[in-house]
Amino acid sequence: MSASAGTGVFVLSLMSIPICYLFNSCFYNSSADGFSFAGCTTFLTLAVSAHFMAKKKAPTDPLFYVYAVYAFLSVVNLIIGLEQDNIIDGFVTFYLKEAEPQVNTAHGHMISYWDGCVHYLMYLLMIAAITWGDSYRAIGLYWVGSFLMHATVYILGNAVGKYWSHVGPLFLLHMLHVSVAVWACFRIFSQPQAQDVQLNGVQEVQRKSLHHRPLDLLFVVYLVPALVFCVFRGLVVLDCPSRFCRDYSQLYEPYLKDPSAYPRVQMLVAMLYSGPYYIFTLYGLLVPGCEWMPDLTLIHSGALAQAQFSHIGASLHTRTPFSYRVPADSQPVFLLINILYGLVPQALCYRCCTRPEFFLKPTPEKKRTDSEVSGRERDRKGETGSQRHRLTQRSRSDELIK
């Protein structure tokens, strides 16, 4: 397939920059000519992008077009984040003044950056994979975890936080965006799993105990305190009366008590889903043949990367009230714990996806080996029979000559 379709998506996403600027100027000037010019520019951009996409052969995968639209929106989110930090001006000023107030929170600020950078890169990679006919299941599962964590925390935080009364029409558009993304998640799950693994050494790897797999032993050692930390922060946001929980929330992570409810929802989601994940992962690292491990680690690492990025950034951001920010004296401990908590699952995911021999079931290999052995025995028997037949024919010909 030609690369022109992917090029068209890239051009379309970058054209969101002048389109945002034009529409923002039109809203401020209330000019009919400005609105007409902005509409014509948008139509021309879409037409040029469609020409690039359909120049030779349009992709048949419907997710290509979903990711094309999401890539456009990701650049818009990046513009929102940059203008909120006063790095740029005049692109989405009207939207920030008239939008729902949760967009201007520290959490909304961080998810704008995450969507505008990380999600945008994943969209381009998946679009390139679709264009060239390659598999994008691994990147897709990582995006599934990241997007589901972002959507769950944002929707529930808006519903139970202090901004629940400000939910408006834009929130309904966000729900439509989430619904299409959930459909895309099911499409990614239905894709076949590509395995480029030599099955010859699977049994040898699975015979090794945990002591002979030092890297897996380190991950097992990490998973136990990670499970405890996950449950502990969930208890903190549930207002556990323990003195240790109160001291932790006051000295190290006061953002957990922020009235926006985003950190509270995020820790509860982590306790309810990441907690069982750590138990399943412990089982998968101890018992061979758990084929679900690579997919599960991909989804969880994407979700945790998004969650930790938003949590760390919002805890230190100036848009968070001063009383809920991390104290300066506690910032080194806070950063060390939360960065390790977010990075180690990425290393575990890399290990499971690049060396999945321990998680494969050796049954297909055994069947194939038995069939090959039986075939070789039949060939040997056939060769032995043919040799005997030749010897008998030679002996008969020698007797006739005599």
C-alpha cells in the first residue's frame, strides 16, 4: 500500500494549528468574512488530505480513519496545553474562556499534554503500520490501557467531583469520543496475535526455576511492595483513620485530597484493577504457560504510564492549590517512589513482549515434534524395506547368472 495515505493524515493533523487560529480569531472578531474564510480553509484541508489518502488505494481498516481524526484532535489538545502555560497565545483563547472549568484544572492540563504528545505518536505509528500492512496490535493494546485509564478517571472525576454541576454539551461530545474509542479497543483485541518465536527452546526456558531467572526474580520482588503501595493509596483516599495514612497524605501526597476528585478516582481505579493485576502477574511469573501475560502487561503498562504522568504532573503543577501541592522537602521522596512505580511496569512489559518463551504453551511444539519423529521413522522403515528389496533382487540375478 502507498504511503500517501499516512502522509495525508500527518498533513491533516498539522493543519489543525492554522484552523484553531482562524476559528479563534473569528470568534473574537465575530466577522462573517472571517467565518467564511475559516470554513473554506477547513474544507480545503480536508479535501487535500482526502486526495492524499485515496491517491492510490485507500486503507480498508476502519481504525485508520478513527486514528486520523484522533491525531487531529491530539494536536488540538497539545495547543490547549501550550496556551494554558502561556507558551503560545491566540489559538484557543476563546475555547479556554468558554469551556467547562475542568479543562483548566491541573489534571486536565496534564492529560492535554499526554494526548497531544504520547497518544499522537501512537496514532501516527498505528497509521503507518496500517499503511504498510504491518501488525499494530502491541501499540494498540498499549494505547487501549492508556486511553481507558484517561477516560475512566476523567469521566468519573467529573461526575463525583466539585465540577459535576458544570457538565455541559462538550461533555456529551467527549462521551461520543470515548464510545468510538471503546469500539476501537474491541477491534484491536480481535486482531490475531503475531508470534515470531522459535518454539524449540520453550521447554528449556520453562524448566528453569525462579532462582535461575534473576530478572523475573527482581520483578517478583518488586510486585509485592507495589501491591502494598497500590492498596495503601487506595485506603488513603478512602479516609482511612490510621495515623500513618493521615501523615502520608499531609507530608508526601496532599494532592490525594484535592476536591477535584481526579486523584481520588485514580487511586480507587488503581486499587481495584492494578491490585488484582499484580496478583495475576505474580502467578504468571511463577507458573509457565500463561499466554495472556504479554497482552496484560501491555494494557497495564499503558494505563499506569498515563496515570503516573498525570498524577506526578498535577501534584506539582501551579494550577493545583498550594495546600494540595507536594511540599518542597518531600519532593525527592515523592518523585523517587512515583517514578519507580511507573517505570518498572514498562520494563516488565518489555521483558514479557520480547522474550515470551516462558509464557507460551509447549503443546503445539510437542505435537509437531511427535509427528516429525513418526514421519522420520516411517521414512527409515521405507528406506530399510527398499534396501532389502534391492538385495533380494541382486541375489536372484546372481543365481540366474550362475
